[in-house]
Amino acid sequence: MNDQSPSGIEDIIADPELKEQLKKLVLERINVMPDTLRMAIGSVELTKEDLIQRVREEDELGKQVMEMELEFLRALARGAVYANE
């Protein structure tokens, strides 16, 4: 990677190609989750279909879901998810 690589969700969303790649990845990850999935963001409870729709529309909650997934993937890459401390 180079020093110019995007570091935040804002940088990724500003790049149409990266945004579309992240969106596809997040939608695929949601699609493999159980249909009974429920997620609470703030005071809003979302179903799997709600999450898919929000990410597709790229509304504020959809962007938050994309950001959460990006942070999870970064932690996974750093080994933080499976670290035994």
C-alpha cells in the first residue's frame, strides 16, 4: 500500500470506486447473515432487509453500517479480533 491510501470512511466515500467496492462487500456480508438478524443503532432496530436497504440507499444509517464493517475489517486485519490478551 502507499501513503496515499484512504484512511477513513469519508475518504472512501469520496472515491466512487472504493465506495462501490465497500458497499458491495458490506451487502455481501449482510446477505450471508441469518434472516433473523436484528441490529440496534441508537434507538432504531433494523432487520436484515432494513440493513440491506439502508446500505443500498446510502442514507445516514447505511453509512454508519458501512463504517462499522470497515472498522471491523481493519481490526480483523490487525489481528485485534482474534488476539488472546
